[in-house]
Amino acid sequence: MSAGADASHPIPPPIPHPAPRPRLAHGTGAGPSVRPRPLAAPRAHRSNALHPGAWWLWALGLGTAASRTTNPLLLALLVGVAGYVVAARRTSAPWARSYGAFVKLGLAVIGIRLVFAVLLGSPIPGTHVLVTLPEVPLPAWAQGVRIGGRVTVEGLVFALYDGLKLAALLICVGAANALASPARLLKSLPGALYEAGVAVVVAMTFAPNLIADVRRLRAARRLRGRPDKGLRGLVQVGLPVLEGALERSVALAAAMDARGYGRTAEVPAVVRRTGAALTLGGLVGVCAGTYGLLTADGARYGLPVLLAGVAASLGGLWVGGRRSVRTRYRPDVWGVRAWLVAASGAAVAAVMILAGSHDPAALAPGVVPLAAPALPLWPAAGVLLGLLPAFVAPAPPLAETPSKEAS
């Protein structure tokens, strides 16, 4: 190349590369390069999803705590804990939307209990009479039962406390239904309980699927400008819902038949009889031990008999599981987070049981004389332990399709 060419076409200077951005130190700011905190719960995916049994143990712990008290403040705190965990950790699957239905069912239970207290009376004597209803005369053999009569404030408050107790139990069960996948729960059952587990899981998923079908059909009718409320809407929505339930049942039966459901391995008769005897004896031991723990006279033998019954039941399930020839694809792992979730529910139940043995009046406030219930501090602090799953359980994915979760 000549010198004139070099003068007319000068070589452009090199473009300087931008200096590398300094990496932010851990915890100093937000940005794509900042790593998540080690204690923060990760996003849930197939490999780190929480075991469904942990959710049920947590919910059963809360339900046990609710069954030990009639204090409305503690029951409201238990319901709030369950609702917060469900709001923080439930997915967008169809069965995860059933929690609202259980809350409405609990409110209906409270209303029915109050109606019964008004119409049928209450065994609690009271002096603050609200209204006196016409009383229906009953024969002598129905002594102790009345229809109508005086309605007192004490009787209504007692009925409200009982209704809140049952409503809290239903809401705890609804929390487990909204958080634990029924399909994964069925896969995690022992082989000896697989047949019974199928019936239980189908019964548990009927209500969530029914609610999802009703919502879908009502939304479709609203888009078409058709009524979705009242008796006419109920009749026109009920038939498609029943048809969909029948189609799902037929599809489930076909899928189970195609996968060889019901086939068992050939085992000796001694093994079958041993498994049946251990399971039956273990269940009897569990019932006897539980009765001993609930009574004052059987406190000495209650715990040993209960432990022996649980051990015999587990042995019977292990022996009975040898008849099952099914395999498991990628079974769920019971990890550290599952232990923490289950332990939080057990801690809530244990704190409530200990509080009932030391200060039973705080867990069962009286209504005669009528007084405002007080909030016991350390039982309330124990109930707050149930919030642990909202921080340690894997968080639901940000963009999640219901079809993937349901499958």
C-alpha cells in the first residue's frame, strides 16, 4: 500500500474495551451478580421439592394443638399461622386452591353450632338472657332435651368456642390439602398401604377437583352472559361437574389398569399371616396406649403400650410391603427442610399439651361467670413456631403452570 493511500485512508484507533464492573460484595446491594443468602429458601423444583408427608405432619401438629384448647385467641392465632404459611408456600395447582373452601366450611360450622345452641339450648347455665323462644313440650323419655326456651349469652359464647375449635381443625386439614401434592403423597406411601392409600387420595382430591370444575364452569357461563348463581345456575353447572367427575374416574381406572395396579407378588402364607398379625396387634396397641395417655389411671402403661403398638405396626407394614411389586421413579427425599417443617408442627403440639397440663384454665376459659379470655404468653409463643415452614420450605416458582404442578 502506498503512502498516499495511507494518508487518505487512515487506520482508525482501536476501540477501548469498557472496564469490568466491580462485583458487588455479598449482601451489599441488589443486582444479577449478587448471590442469594445461604439461609434464604430456594425456589422449588423437582429435585428439592418438600416431601408431602412433612406438610401433613405440620398440619396435624397444628390440629392437635387446636384440639387441646377452646381459647378463641389461641385458635385465631393457629388459623392465622396456617393461613400465612399457605399464602407464602402454596403453588398454583388446582388442588392448592381448596384452602378457601375449607375456610368457608369452618365459618359454616361455627354458624351451624350457634344455630343449634339457639334452637336446642345449651347445657351451660346462664343468667344473661337474650331472648326466650317458644318451647316445644317433649315426652318424659326425652328428659334433658329441649327445643326452644331461653337463649343466654353464656350458652352462645360456649357454642362459639366449640365451633371455633372444630373450624380450626378443618382449616388445618385444608392447609395440608393446599400444600401437599396428592399424587406425590400416594407415591410416598408404603407398599402395604398402597391400595388403601389410593382410596384415601382419591377421596382427598375429590373436593379440590370439584371446586376447580365449579369455578371453571361458572367463569365460562359468565363469559357467555349466562347466570351462574341461584337454583338455575346450580342445576346447569351441576350436570357438567358430575360428567367431568365420571370421566376422571374412568380415566383413572384405565391408567391404573395399564400400569398393572393390583398385581401382587407370591409370598408364603406365613409371611402374610405374620404381617396381618403385627398390623392388627399394633393398631390395638396404639388404641390402648392412646386411651391410657388420655386417662389418669392408665398414665403408667399408656406410653410403653403406645410405643410397642407403633413398633408392631411399622413391622407389619414392612412385612406386608413385600407383596407389592411396584417401583418408584425418582422418589421424594426427606431432607433437612422436611425435618424442620415436621418438627415445627410437633413443637406447637408439644407446647400446647404441656400448657394444658400446667395451666388448663388458660387453654379452656370459662363462660360462667362471663369474662373476656386472656392470651397466655408462652402457649402463644409456641404457636408462632408453626410459622417456620414459611421461611425454610422451598418457595413456589415464579412462573408456574398448573398443568405441570398437577402432573
